[in-house]
Amino acid sequence: MRTNNVVINNVKAWMEKNSKSHQWLADELNVSKSLIGHILSGKRTRFR
């Protein structure tokens, strides 16, 4: 399994366990909700 997939799975599991949404994470990182969706789906690996 690629490192990116491990990180993505860990972030998703943490978010679910702590009842956090994509919007919450986007707000914390000051990025769009759609960017978070792309990152957590593995379609995007960089912020820039």
C-alpha cells in the first residue's frame, strides 16, 4: 500500500471517530471543501 493511501485512510478514520466533516477539515486548513474531497479520494496529492 502506498504511503499516501495509509495517510488518507488514517485521516478518514480519525475524522469518522471524532465526527469531523470534510468542511471542518477544509476550514481548519483554510482550503476548499472540494480540495479536501480530491485529496481524501487520492485524486490530488499536493495543495499547490
